[in-house]
Amino acid sequence: MHWCTYLLALAMPALSAAVPLLSPRATQTHSRSMWLWNSDIILNSTSVSDFISVAKSPKNNINRVYALMDRDMGNAVWQSFIQQCTARGITVEALTGDAQWIVGGTSGGGPTLKYELNWLKQYQNSAPLGARFAGIHMDIEPWGLSGWSSNEQTYVNSLVSIVNTVSTFAKSNSLTVASDLPFWANQIPCQGVFLDTCLLPLLDAVNFMTYRNTPANLLSVSKPVLNSVNSASSSTAIWLAVETSSGDPNSSLISYAGLSLKTMLHDMTVVDKNVTKGWNKFAGIAIHDYANFIAMSG
């Protein structure tokens, strides 16, 4: 989850809704993606049908899902879920990550990175075409650890090492690899550059957690990092992101919780149309996350 990211982001200067939008590109369309943390829904055929119906609704048009890897559910249910998604044009990436990996541990006795990769390898080798994960999606957030402020560079180096390990694994197993990063990654030093561009050579895609609930503010926090990655010599696809949960005390700034679904979908279209032509690595907008998204009304 991204609560610590939110709190750190709030240390940034306050943003005004009056920030001017960028020049529209009316003909541009982009993809939509979504985090699925509660992946146990795949155990229920009705829940799977509901998920696909929500994803492929014309107003939502979600064509990529980051589904939390759950090894305990076994291979068969994953194969069925991925086959159904693939048949409807939804790409499934294996969502994984634990901030404690940065310091060589796990959260609450959870799986190690090695265990995750071993499970994924056996799954990919046993699953038929059309039932395999398309990629690995990492959510590893060392900035949420209590020791971040005093160990920033050590933790950053550990993150780079982990991403390099996963990237090597992904390439050898015909998987793409992506990672979540905060929108202020352009302020985190990383091996002579900054984190936003440091990881690009290792990744096929980056999701920047640009959680704001107006187009102007979302574009304002996105612009610096978009400019940074656009000037880098990399073909890495860049995703922006919106939040739908209400659990954070500052959700009135960062989340669409409490606002209507119609408002959020409209605002995402505005963001699409206001990404300038120079930002040609922009892939689309990711929604965090499915459980909260379906709870929205209006």
C-alpha cells in the first residue's frame, strides 16, 4: 500500500486548483490499468465475471491488471482467471513487493523475493499459452520504512539491486517488468542521477503515484517527472496514477474517494488530453485500486 508515500508527498508545496492545464491533444487515447490487491476474488467465478465486466465496461476500458500473486490458491485458478482476462483483452501482470525486502526481511513472515520468483517460474513453465502472466509488477517502497531518512542511499542501492534481480529474471522468463515509484522520485539521488531515471534501463514500465484529485494538480505533480524521464534515453512506458481509497487522513487532497466515479473518469480524460506531444512515453492512467473503485458511485 502507499500510505507513507502519501504522507511524504504532503511535505511538498501546496498545489492550487488554478494551475493551468496544458495544451489538449483531442485525438489522443491512452490505456487504463488497475491494481488488484484482493486477488482472492479469482476463487469465485461470479467475482471474476464481475471484475471482467467492470474492466471492459466502455466507460472504464481497463486493459491491464496488476494482480497480487497468491501462491496458496494454486495454479488452476490463476490459469482460469488469466485465460478469461486474455480472452477479453486484459493483460495480467503478477503484482509483488515488500518494503522489508530492502533490509533483508519480510513483513509478518511473508514470502521472500526468491520464493516469489521461484513460484512464478514454476507457474509460467506449467501454464499453457494464454494463461501465463505477461509481466512482473513491483510495489517496493523503502521510503515507507522507519529508517528511510537516515539510510536513504543504502535503501536506494538495495532497491536498485532488487530491481536488477527481478529484471534479469523477467528477461530470462519472457516477462515484462514494471515498478511503482512516487512522483517525487526525481528528488531521490540514485547512483549519480535520480531515482526516476536511474531505474529506467531495467524496466519496461514505471507507474508514478501521482495521487491528486483534480486534473490541474495531478498534472502539476506529474510534469517534473515526465520531463525528466522524457529526456532519458529509454523506451520505458510511463503511467500516471489516481487513488480511490479513503483510509488516509489527507484523502481530500490525494483521493477521489467521496467524489463521484463520473468525476474521476472525466478527470482522467482531461489528463489524457492535456499531456503534451513531447511526452511521448506516456502510456495511460492506473487506478488504485479495484476494491475501492467498485465502491464508488455516481
